[in-house]
Amino acid sequence: MNRFFTSFLRTFTLLLSLPAFGQFYYGSQMDFGKNRIQYKKDLFWTYFSYDRYDVYFYEGGKEIASYVSKAARKDLADQERLFDSELEGRIQFIVYNKQSEFKQSNLGLVTDEQYNTGGVTRIIGTKVILYFEGDHEKLEEQIRSGIAEVLTNQMMYGGNAAEMLKNSTLLALPDWYMKGLVAYLSVKWNAETDNKVKDAILNKRFNRFNTLSGQDAVLAGHSIWHYISETYGESVISNLLYMTRVSRNLESSLLYVLGVSMENLSRDYLIYYQNRYDDRDKSKNLPTQNPVVKKPKITRVYTQAKISPDGNSLVYVTNELGQYKVWLQDLKDKKRPKRIIKSGNKIDRINDYSYPLLAWHPSGKLFSMITEEKGEIWLTIYDMESHKKQKRTIINFEKILDFSY
């Protein structure tokens, strides 16, 4: 009887606080994958049901799910207006409270690039898998990315699996086309994107963008669609997609909609960005000192560079395919940096670059690292004199974005 009353009370409490225009369904434990090592057992999934999409969430995720529900309604309407096309069927948003819990699901095992356009959102059919990183702007990017990919796939390849399989074999598009379009629709043009494109254009990495793959293809495609929107107007995007699907030929669709060939588009696109960037920052020069990391690896992501208060030491993080390391560099001599910690395995998947976090003590005699391991957050203190580490858990926090003394 007590268990029944507790269950009824939870249901009633949730019903009283539903987001607008939706219905809440008190579900049972639903399995979204059980083969990975799981540190948080038996997630009890429930969902909000709307006229065109559902939002699944579990304990502790109700507020995030409510935010997703409201953002999805607006983004879906905006993108349907842009594409001049309506969603067929329903979208299922599956919301994880944080990335580490998403990684414990088999849904994270999908490695096919078609399920990972843009690198931030997993798409399986009409299922859009989201995870909260403590940043609502990034969450909105994931929502826009998921909706954009579902809509573009339906426009280009059809609404059902058989139709998509048939059309995908007949219509072969370069990587920059679809992935770049999703990136253009999900990530607003900002200073970070502009700087990345500037670096690529000035170093001639995009001169043959039809052969690009991976993140370079995403970035090049983002910049191409931005150029098309700025030059011809955003309204041509839906026409270009429609003609590409009908003619099954990218060259023909460009000539019909934009009046230019692929070769001319490539030339005009490069001239546009070269003119934009050539005259920038000519009065500024790079520092003359030797770089701290003498031979950085292109496969590594470098973050969290922190100089000690006395200026003699530097700590930083490298991440290579999900395996991260914390390094300590003595700036006074030319010795190789010392590896302080190493964690994780190299796996090609969506990686979490938000951990470890680093901070120096004002005395410079120690620095601290915050990491996430097995779903728990840990604080590790490294003593510069004894070279020993002290480790303890941090409780009552879902996510830590930054810290300092």
C-alpha cells in the first residue's frame, strides 16, 4: 500500500506542474540500451507528449525536459518555415541529464556518421538524443541540429526507411552539403566559427572542399551555406534542396537555382572569404617567443592552460579520442612536460572536453583538478613539493563548469 501511495503521489505532483500544451505520461522503466558499463542503474523514463513530438526524461531531468519542450516547439516552426516543408510523423527527444549518463547507454555506441552529423547530436531515425552540459545555449544547438537533420533527411531521402534507403543510393552528396547545412542551421555564426573559417581559408585548407571529410567538411559546409545565404538570400535553401532531390544532381540544381556551376560557386565562395579576411589584423603579429608546446599533435585537443602565480609552471589538458591527460610543464627549463594523470580509452565518439578542470592555489605550491569518473565528480589536489596527490569526491553537484581559489 505504501509503495502504491508513493507512486500515486509522484504522478499527481508531476501532473500539477506540466509545461504548457503537452501531456505527461507516467511510464515504466524503458530500456534505451543495457550493454555498456552503467554506474547509474535502472533509469525510470517518463515523457511529455505533444502533438508533434515527445520528450523523454528520467529522475532529475524534468526541468531540462520542460526547457527542451519549449525550445523544440519554436525551432521546429522556424525550420519548417525555412524549408517550406512540414515534419512527417513525430520526433522523439531523449534527454539525458549529463553527458556521462548518455555514454552509459547503447545509443552512444552508434558510430555511423549519418547518426552524428555535426558532432553534437545523435540521430537514429526520428529519435534525437540530447544531453545537458550545463549550458542552455549548447542544449539549444543540439535541439536545432536534431530537428534540422530529421527535416533535411525527410526532404532529401523521404519519410520512411525503405524510401530513405532507396534514395540514399541514388543521390550521392559530398560531405559538406548535408553536414554543413545542419551545422549552419544549428550553430549561429559567431566569433569562434568565424575564426575557424578564417584560419582554414587563409591556410588554403578549403580550396578543394568537395574532398573534405570529418570536422573540416562540417566547417567548410557551414561557411558555404552561410555564403549562399548572405549572397542569394536564405529563401533559396529550400529551393536548392528540392531541386537537388528532384534532379538527383547537385550541379544541375546549382545551375537551376543559383545560376552558377559548382566550379564557379567554389571560386566565388573562396574570393568572398579571402576578401573578408585578407585585410584583417595586419597591424598585429604573433608573439616572438617559442611556443610552450613545441610539437602539438593535430589529433589532440588542448584545453585548460593555466600558468602558476609565480609564472614558473604551466598545467594543461590534452584529449585524444576521449582519452585525457593532465601535463605539468616547467617553464624555466627545457625538460619534457610531466604527465600527472591519464584517464579513459581512445574511442571515436562524442567526447566530453569540459573535464578535467584545473586551478592553481594562490601560493603556487599546489594545483587542483576536477574530474568526472564513473558518474561521480572528484577533486584531486597535487602538491608541487612532495609530488603527491590527494583525492576526494564532491557530492550534490550534477556538473561543475569552472572553479577557482
